[in-house]
Amino acid sequence: MNTMLAKKLKTLPNAPGVYFHKDAQGKIIYVGKAAILKNRVRQYFQKSGNRDPKTELLVSEIADTDWQVVESEFEALFLESELIRRYMPKYNILLRDDKSQSYVRIDFKNTYPSVTMTRRPLDDGATYYGPYLSALAVKRALKYLRKIFPYSTHTVLPKRACLLVHLHLCPGPETGTLDSKAYVQSLKKLGRVLNGQRASLISELEKSMKLASADKDFEKAAQYRDQVRYLKELDKRILFSDKEFMDLSKDHALTELSELLQLPKVPRRIEGYDISHMSGTDVVASMVVFTNGVADKSQYRKFKSRIPGNDDFEHMREVMRRRFSETNIKKWGKPDFILIDGGKGQLRAALSILSEKNIAIPAIGIAKKYEEIVIKKDWDAVTIDLAVAKTLHAYIRETADFQVVDVPNTSHVIKLLQRIRDESHRFAVSYHSNLKVKRQTSSMLDDVPGIGPATRKKLINTFGSMKGVSQARYDELEKLLGPKQATVLTQYIRAEKRSLKSL
């Protein structure tokens, strides 16, 4: 970073806006948005070991940075889209993959246009707004805008009014009472907001409100008034700043983790494991995956134990043995780091399988009671850096085989590990609960007087599953079974639901 740019970065404001990275020739090479320009732009120039090569290449080419302050995150979101369209910066193209850009699609040629999001714009006559680099921010924006300009998302109209019609978020083209011209005009106003013309639209709506009031059309004037108020309130809405701050924390956490444990590289793929059961029944294990510090739910996996009994250590050995089988290594690859939800016993069990398979992956445990990091001394893939531990104000206790590291709960690294641990626990408990409910529900029909194998089969064929049976209305059961059996079955279902709630 040159001296001029370093001085310039000191003047970055604590305000939302759009920033432009330029190369030595003054050409814009990247456009981005920020809830707080000062935080976001400086992040590019902080020392970090977990950037991908493309981002490193971008940073190496930055010779100058400019920015434009706007009123809100809404303005930043839509201005970023306009500037990317205008300048087509090379790194906005290079740093994306086919899934990262989103567009809002409105098919104005339809009698009742729908508003949808898509990754790939087509030459189909519809109007596309974008590209937007943050699909999450656009979805949040549309959620707020839908309250001002209700729209339909139906490409095929349902036979009756959807729930959103009753919530006043959909104008209800399926009802047959919608004024098509008025609806299209409302969507054009929505399109103007998506094009970054919110300020001019507010000005026009205020003029229309005054004219309607002068004509004593107070209902119309009230409608314009509400639209103006809601559009102005968009300044207060958070679209991406919470994720932006999480990204900043995530970046620090991964760096702290790799430095504290002297990892060979910043862990891009972290896998977290937990065991869940109740007194040795319905034993399951979870594998959650965090990619670059963020939950990657498409990579989650769950295991149903093949070993009976109440032995967490043996179940941990089983899941690690299955996870690191040759087949699963080929399918899922290997993680850069492993986090075990548990203390010394669970970690020892997991490492015994890795050692057996000659797989040297950094792995630690996190003990539930005091949120302490547990490290096995003879596991060479992990070594505590005492100098880094001191800077983090960590306290280290040693036993014959383990090091137990107490890191303050305010540190980025412990927050990251807690998120992974909590997610692995949630995923395991959720799977365990599903299995338990299925088992209890299936056994429920066995206990109902008068419900034999033929009747059970009839119920499953009619309602699709045990869950469908438990959710069936009394009149549906009566029609299938008759009033006597329907009454008995309903009583059993209610009693079973009460017992499940008490668990």
C-alpha cells in the first residue's frame, strides 16, 4: 500500500456507501458496498492469511480507492448494482462464480406480473434488475419493499387466494378482482426503487399526495402518505451490516485460531462432531461443516449409530471410522480442522481412529462446562503458541496427556468454536428427536385397541406416514374408520402429543 493511499484510508467515514478500488492507471477494478465504509475498506489492507488467491491478486493491484457516501444501506445496495453495470470491473467478474450474482425479474408483459429472483437472466422479454452480489441483502430489501408495493410471486396462479393476500403482501391476482393497470403501475414504482431512484419517487409521491388531498380524495392521499413514510423508513433498515461485521469477526477468528494452534494453514473447511442419544437409544452423530468460518449446510451429514448402548466414546470412534472411510474421503474430501463437542474422552476416541488410519488432521475438543479448548499433547498436528496464548489472555492447564486452554469468552476464536459446537449439537439433537418421534409414533398405533395390521396399513396408505396420521382431522379419521375407532385413535394421538411436549 502506497503512502498516499494510507493517508486516504484514514479519512474513511463511519457511513454507508460504495467504494471503488482502482489500479495504477486509474481504472476501476472493483466496486463494493459497505454499511460502514471505514470498517469494510480497511479490511482489504489488514494482514490476513485466509484470503483466496484471487482476492490477494486484487489487493496487490489496488493503487487508489475512492468512495461515495449514501444515506442508507438501501442506497448502497442499488448504487453498487448500477455501478457494476456501468463499469464492468474485472474483479467483480473474476471474484464471482455463477451462483453469486442475483437479479430481480419482473415480467411486465404478463397481465398480472410476478416478482421473482433468479441467477440467470434470459432473453424472455421480462425486465431484470441487477446484478446484485448479495442475494441475502436483496431478499431483505424485497421483504421490506413488499409492504409498500405488494406483489405476486406466482408464475402460475393458484386456485384460491394465498395466505399473503390476507397479510396484504400480495395483491391477489388469483382472486380475479385485481386492477391489472394499477398493479403494473405499482410494480413500476418498485422497479424505480430497485434502480436507485427512491428519492425522486418519494418527491413524486408527496406531490401526488397533496393533489389527492386537494381533490378531497383522502383515501388515495392516505395511501400515498403511507408509501412515503415507509420509503423514508427504509433508511433505518439493516440489509447487510450484520453479516459484514460477522465477516470481519470471522476473518479475525480464523487467523487467531491458526496462530494459536500453529496450524500449517488457515482452516478453510472445519468439521464439527457431536453425539446425541437418550439412555443409549436412537443414537446419532452429526457432522457440520463451516467453510471460511460460515456454516455450509449443504455439506452437513448425519450418522445413525450401528452400535447399541450408552457409550459416547465408542460412538465417537464409530462415526470417525465411517467419516474417514476411503469412500467418504473420496466423496467429501478431508477437512483442514476438526472440532469435537466434548472433553478428553471424546477427543481421545476421535484421535485414536485418525491415528489408526494414519490421518494427521488438526483436531481439538471443546468442553461444555467451562468452554475450554482441549488438546492432546502427543497429537503433533496441534501445538499451542504460548506467545499468542498470552496476547489472548488465555490460561493453560496441563495434565499427563492433555493441555486445557481457557480462552476469554470475548475473543474471536472462542466465539467461532462455540458457533461450530452449538451448531453440531443442534443438528445432532434435531436428528435424534426426529428418530425418537418416529419410533414413538409408530409404536403408538400398536397400542391402540381395535387397530390391527390391516387398519394400520390403511391409515398409512391414506395419510402417507405416521406423522400424517397424527395430524389428520377427526372427520377424516371418522370417514375412514368409523366414529368408534376414530374417537379411540384421536384420544391416543392427543395423549401421545402431550407426552412428547413434556419431553
